[in-house]
Amino acid sequence: MRLYHNPRCSKSRQAVALLTDAGIDFEEYRYLTEGVDSNDVEILSTLPNIIRTKDVSGDYDFKNLDAESIQHLLLSQPKCLERPVLIHNGEAVLGRPPESILQLVQNQ
């Protein structure tokens, strides 16, 4: 179980606290320093609103990005990843609100 986490983000900190308080073991993955893991990029690209458009460098038509373009963007510009994101058992959920990450864990 991997949580894409930015410690400067309040929603991300809330997600860490929720998982910790629930006694759930997870990997706290600091994507800003580690980059987006190439093993996760395919599943991340399927999530709606996974791109933080205000953090993207360059000119993109966000309404027409296909999965491959989103994957390339996430790998080349990890800062544009919306967070927090929990990946567990081949599924992913955007933690907005942070409580949605607990729903993924409880549903599996």
C-alpha cells in the first residue's frame, strides 16, 4: 500500500494521520523527491482530476489528454500530481476528501 504524499499539503497530512490512526501499515511515498513510480503511472493516469493543472509547466490541452499523455506528464513533471493518492491492491483513489482513502482500504 503506497500513499503519494506531500508533507506541505494539508490534505496529504490528513491522509497520513487517518491511516496512522487506523493502524494501517503503508508506504509514505514522497513523490516530489522520488518522482512518480513507473509501476504506478498507468493506474494513476486513470484517475479523474489527477493532474494539478496550475503546477504544469508548458502548454497543454487538458481536456484532450489521453492516458499516455497523462503518464508522460506525471513522469516528467511529478509536481503536477494531485495528492494525496493511495494505491492498494491494483486500485487507486485520490484522497480528496482524505477520508476516501479509508474507503478504498475498507472495501478490499
